[in-house]
Amino acid sequence: MLNWLKSLFHTAETLEPADLSGLKVDMHSHLIPAIDDGSNSLSDSLAMIQKFEVLGYQKLITTPHVMSDFYKNDPESILGGLKKLDQFLQENQVNVTVEAAAEYYLDEHLQELVEKEELLTFGDKHVLFELPFIAEPPNLRQVIFEMQTRGYKPILAHPERYGFWYKDFDRYRELHDQGVLLQLNMLSLIGHYSPQTQKVAEQLIDEQLITFLGSDCHNSHHLELIEQARRTPYFHKLLGSGKLKNSWL
């Protein structure tokens, strides 16, 4: 048994970095400067985007936080920030396409935006949203229903990070069966958030419940950690699963 464990860890440490060029698109990041907890400046954004280009990405869909009580972003602030960033990238001859949507925090404000059909989307009316980390919101099912009724395709950001579901894994299966697409964070596969988060991430991959793989990149350090993540067995397993739809966006 001990030799088997040693062999497992040895294998994990010596895997070649997974090729990210097949993903083509990253659909979760925070690259617009100074509007949330992501990039602080245009130069920071440039450095990160150049690294994405080296990794083989062709398009980045950056998704600033929208939270009614903290990050009060709207289409004007997000698309205005994107315009400035795009101009800076052109001046520096960066060839990666950068688009913008949002990462919506599920609160009452989100429900209002859904009802008014004022959401920033990407792909085929895809909407990225996240949950509080404390407990499942009581209006989760209602908001999902309202999104789908209006033709939106909801993507739940980093489901592996919601500890309130760790002892109720069926909730992941239920969401998947209801048509909610699940997006895994790359850094979850190296225990960046917690060992339990990594374990749940691996189970989600085992059960083929993941549709999108995202960087959730906030800074250059996250990109350094992605270098570790792409050497893990589960990173390779997910890329080889045939389930990821990043390239469709």
C-alpha cells in the first residue's frame, strides 16, 4: 500500500504540463483594472494577458464581479473598462481577443437584473454567477428558473468551493440535471482553496459534471499556480474527458 501511494505521488509530480491550447477560451477572470479585486492597472493586465497568450489561449472572456453591496459594476463600467484595456492591448500588439461579461453574485439585485433581462452574457446567452460561501441562497432555484425561462444559460462559478454542499453531493448532480453548467477553477486541483475543495473538484471530474474550466485569474501569482495545476492527473483527466466546451464560446 505504501509503495502504491509513493508511486501515485511520484506520477503526479512528474506529469508533463497539460496543453491548454485546445481550450482556446478562458471564460472566468478579473482582468479589467481597478473595478474589482482583480488587476490593479493596465500594466498588470497586460502582463497577465501576455502569459495567457503564451499558454495558448486565443480568447479571454473576463468577468468582473457584480455585487450590489460591494462591487457595483454595471455594463457601463465593465464595457468602458474593456474599451480602455482593448486599446492598451492594441498599442502593445497583443493578439489575444478580450471580451467581457460579468460574474454575478446571487443576491436580490441579480434577480432584478434577470427579470429586466439586463445581464451581460457571452457565447450563446451564457451567464456566469456565483453563490455566497456561507449557505445556499433560498432563491437559488427561483433565479435559475427565471434565467432559463428568459433564454439564459446559467453557469455556476467554482461549485467545488461551496462547502455547504460537501456533505450533500447530490445537489451538484441535481443542478447538472437541471441544465446548470458547472465551471471548475483550475487552482482547485492543487488544493489552493483547501484540501476538501480539491477532493470535491476531483469527484466532480470523476462524475463528468464539469462543462467549463476557468482560471478565475485575479493576478500574476494565480498564473504561476496554474503552471502547477496543469501537471496534476485530474487536470489531464478533465482536458481529456471530451466534456469541456470552452472552445465553443
